[in-house]
Amino acid sequence: MKGIRPLVAGNWKMNGLGASLGELSSLLERLNRDPVATDIMVCPPATLLSLAREVLMGSAVALGAQDCHPLPSGAHTGDLSAEMLADAGAEAIIVGHSERRADHGETDALVNAKAAAAHRAGLTAIICIGETEAERRGGATLDVVGRQLAGSVPPSAAAANIVIAYEPVWAIGTGLTPSADDVGQVHGFIRAGLKQRLGEAEGSDVRILYGGSVKPANASEFLSVAEVNGALVGGASLKASDFYGILSTYAETNA
Ligand code: 13P
């Protein structure tokens, strides 16, 4: 197996108030007692970035943001640029999440521009791709994932500044999950696409995360699949105990 260090990232989505920062403190306490052998990131809403940065300062938990505008500044009321998110403490930005593709009609071209914006600001782009239930039923999973991958990864991409998150839309927040075999097939396909796009060496080192109803009880099933280099976790990242339960799949003794 390759020596890619895994990443488990928590996407809080539109959840979390100031009081939720206590979960981060609890998580840090738990990690201090029982460290894990994986990179860890939490992506709270933008309103909490600065406060979360204070809590996470000096810890092993990195800070990420959710979404950005493609431009660095300008007359775009309510939007946030990658530079602003970097200024608030983010080291990465989730782009192209299926909820944004669905709620805001985001295209691959826009996702590509947002990922490039993250790079412009010196941040990692966590680029989400994944098929809908109808697309899976229609046998179009690899077509859709291949098209999204080709369209959403910007020219500035390299192993060190992108993470791909494969999130089947129908598995998000539903408790439904693909089989480990299905996940392995899609991740293998994404790996081949990355190698073709970035070259053998760079393409081999990009982290490919699985996301969609990852819980403590099923994490090891997915995280042990070939070419799965970690997870992007929604609901189960909101509670420190659940998130730690997933992180502990990478117990330090297994490193
Ligand atoms: P759930 O873990 O809640 O299914 O969400 C997954 C997700 O969309 C992470 O980005």
C-alpha cells in the first residue's frame, strides 16, 4: 500500500453556534489522551472560523471552510472570498459539495474556478464529486464522476493542494451507503483519472476521501478500502464523541 497519510475532515454544513466550540475543546481533550494517526480537519460555518482558530491553535486539528466566491474581492454581497477565509484561519475550502451543486446550481466550471481561488489564496481545495441516486440506478456513476473530476479540478491542482471527496449524493445524510466494493471501484477510477491528469507521481499522492453517512460503526469498513485515504464526515462530525469514534479507526498503534 502507498504511504498516503489519511485525512478525516468534518463538514459542519449550516450547523453550529458559538456554544458548539465546546465540542472542539472536547475533541482536543480526547485526542490529547488518545492520539490518532491521521490528519484531522474541522470545517465549521464561516461565522465560527476565527473563534475555532483560537480553540484549535497549536493542536493537531486543522481548520477548513465551506465554499468561497471565485474572485478575491468585489461587489458580491454576502459572499466570501478564499482570501477572507484564509485570513480568518482556514487552511482548506470545501468546494463543489453536492448541496451547493443542487441548492445553488453550481456547475463544474464554477467549482473549478472556486478551487482555483482556494489555490490563489494558498489553500487546499477539497473538491466534492458524486452521483445522484437516479444516475447510479441508470448505471452512469463512473460517467458522472469522471465528468465532474475532469471539469472541477483546476489547472493549478497538485497532490499537495487538492483533496478529492467522493460523496454519492444519495448516501449523504440518509444512512444509506454504497458497498465497500462499490466505493473501491469508484475510488480506483478516480485514482486512474488523477494519474492521467496530473501524472503518475502526483496523481498517486492525491488524497481521495469517501463521504456519505460515515459513522463510528461503519468507518472501518470504508476506511480499509483500497484508495480510500480518509473520510469527509457530515452529521457525525458535530459531536466530539462521534467524530472521535471515526478518527479512532486510525488508532496510533496501527500506524
Ligand atoms: P453525512 O455524513 O451527514 O452523510 O454528510 C456527508 C457530507 O455531505 C460531508 O460533506
